[in-house]
Amino acid sequence: MQEAIYSAVFGALSSEHRMNIISNNLANVSTTGYKTDSVTFKDVFVPFAHDYILDSKEHLRAKPLWPDADVIAKPRLAEHKTDFAQGSLRKTGDPLDLAIQGDGFFKILTPDGVRYTRNGHFNAMPNGQIVDSNGNPLLGTDGPIFLSGSGVVEIDPAGNVSEGGAQVGTIALVRFDNPRGVIKDGQNLYKLSEDFEANEMAVSPGMPEITTGSDGTPQTRISPVIQQGFLESSNVEIVTEMVRMIEVNRVFEAYQKIMRGTQDMDSSLIKSMGKSV
């Protein structure tokens, strides 16, 4: 009977992991440029399955779950995916609020190196440097961009930054050939993954691009553009996430019932054996 309990424990842990993802999505429903996360699991049969638990759970690993080698059925993480679908644009009127319309990222210079973001809420430091909400410089094609404060700031769809009619820089806009190679790094930033190869590609905003469709035929599309005075909203769908939360909660309750039922069967078996003796 213990195998059923072990499988139910692993299933409950996978439900807990999925619930954490959903909760984080809902917590970021108002976060500028946030992209929805999701996870999928697959059923596997593994020896010593407790060594594959997503979260180590010290209270479970403090002692062996079973003394000898065994094979247990359990769900295992198959994919952690970020949905990069376009979020809606909302107008703010702030000249340093920028939204990317299309697939692409702003480049940000952090203490840990170059990072990427869809959050276009920028401001100018006292020295005129354009930075993000965390004080990290926004990178242009020639490095950080500085404003003098001498005129009106205008940023065209191609990312050219002008102040008082004079160009002071061009915002670097990039995309990647493999979206799975870009992972979240906290503070609404992304970094390159060590598990999947991804190559950074410069974008020429608003220019036609030739791509290959799913059927192998060439297709033309327009590169992403920058919209000044707008911010991209989170692409989290509240109703969808709430439905997922209800589903996960029901699955978790089902695993609990399995564990309780197995324990009841064990108790009944032990009592019947005691009576027969």
C-alpha cells in the first residue's frame, strides 16, 4: 500500500509547484510587461523517486522513504514555459514610458551583466542617464543613453532618441532565435539560459523581415516597434488563472483522499491481522 502513498505525495508536490506558479501569475497581474508562466508534468517510473522531488522538502528527506530500492510512479516536471504573447498597451503620456509592439526586448545593464526586459517604464537620473525602475541603465546601440534636460524628449518607433530636435542615441532592441533560451531572472528581467542555446539578434524596428513559416514557405512580417508614451500591460488572464487554481486545488484534494484512503486500508488490514492472531 505504501507505493500508493508515495505516488500521491509526489503528485501533491507537483500540484503545490503548479499552485505556486499560478499564484505568482496572479500576483503580477498589474506588473508592467510581465509574462505568464506555466508548467507541465509527465508520468515517469523511477527508482528512489524521492531523489527527483522538485522541492527537496527536508521533512521528507530527513529519513529514507523506504529502506530498499523500489520503483514508484510519479509526475515529473516536463517543461517550465513563459508565454511571450503581446500584452495590451495602455497610454501614460510619459515621454520615457516605452512599449514594444511585437516580439523583442530592451537591453539593461545590471551589476550581474546584461539582462533583458519588456518593462518599458524608464526615468532619467540627475546626471541624465536613462535607467529602469531599479536604477539599471537602458542600453542603446552605442551604450547607455544620456539626456541633458535641454529640450523635449522624442522617441520614434525605430528607437531613435532625440532631445530638442537633436538625436542623442538609439535604443537597442533585440530578440532571440530560441525563446526557450531566455529565462526569468527576477525584478521583471530575463537572462540567457544555460540549458538552451539562444542567440541575441539585433532588431531593425518597423522594417520588413523575411521569415520561414511552419510549412517552410517564406513569409514577410514587420519588425517590432517602440511606442512612446505607452506601457505594455501584463498578459496574465485572470479568469484563466483562477480556473487553473480551482483545478489544481481539486487535484490536490484528490491526492489527499488517496493518502487518507490508503492509510485507512492499512489500519484495517493491521486490525484484521491482529484479530486473526
